[in-house]
Amino acid sequence: MGGLSARWARRLGIAACVVDGAIRDLESIQRQGLPVWSRAVTPVTGKFRMRAVEINGVVSIADATVEPGDLIVR
């Protein structure tokens, strides 16, 4: 996930993102005010290597199941 993905998330009304991997463009994401939790930050782009396969689906992150509407507390 990077700055452009964060911008689209904000436009679509997404409140926050949890990324089970690394993100890039940290400063851009922070400026947009989108809360994002990830495992790491990287300068490497995911362009042409990643794709969204589902939105609002159930995911498993660090052995925890997260469902749409769940509250994630840091």
C-alpha cells in the first residue's frame, strides 16, 4: 500500500487500513490522515505485482481473525 492507495481509500470512505505486509509513502499516508497499521515500511513499489482480491472480507492477521466492523485496538 502506498500514497495513491491511501488516497483512494479516503475517497471511498474507508476509515482505516490494516496491511499484513509493508507499506510505502509513509509521509503521504500520514498527511492524508488515514490510520494505517502495517508490519513494516519499504521504498519498494508493489506496482504490477499486487492486486486487491476482496474488500470487507474476513482476514487472518498474526493468527487473529478480523471481520468487517471489528474494532482493532493498538
